[in-house]
Amino acid sequence: MLWRFAACFWVARLDSNVRRHKAEKVNRYSTTIVVLIAALILTNGWWVYKLLDIAVTGEYQSVERQRIHEALSQVLSVLPVALEQDSTKEQVIQAAETKTDKPDYFEKDGYVWVGNIGLQFNEHGRLVEAKPAWSPF
């Protein structure tokens, strides 16, 4: 009868050890799954951020290329007129206006701003300098 009691005791103890081991395994797997899900969410968020950043950067570069192209077109249209001996300030401004989306011009800080370029004239109406609107100088 004693051996039967001892056997029941060991079986019960073994059963509780198995249950505890299974519970530890489930907790370990649960922790691993939670960590993997968190890593997946974080990496997907990073990819979305990078994709959005690339799209915004591409759009910004496209706008800048368009502005540079317009300024270059304006300068190239102004050059032949400005190099003529008898050209006037109005002729140079008119040549610059033909290559811009914003034909209105204004004067500020000694420059006549037409589109994306600023034109500086001397007292005789001759073109002295042309500079882009985005120039830090």
C-alpha cells in the first residue's frame, strides 16, 4: 500500500512539473510572438516613412528642376537681346518674360525680378547682372 501512495505522489508531482513546463513554454512562445509582431510593426512603419520621404524628396527635386530649367531658359532668351548695342531695359525684360509662367515683374533691392531671375541694370539701361531667385548671395 505504501508503494501505491508513493507512486501516486510521484505521478502527481510529475504531472505538476509537466504542466509547469508547458506553461513556461507557452509563456516563452507568447513572448517571442509579441516581440516578432512588434518588430514587424516597427519595420513596416520604417518602410512607410522611407517611402513617403522618397516621394516627397522626388517631388521637391522635380519642382527645383523645373525652376532651374525656367531660369536657364530665361537667361538664354535674354542673352541675345542683352548683347545688342542698342537694346533697352524694356527689351531685355520683355525677352525674359517670354520664357516664364509668371510674366509680371517687380523691382526690389536694385533688381528687376522676372520669373526666377533678377536682372540688374546700370544707369544707362544696360544689363549688368542676372541672378537666380534662389541664390543666397
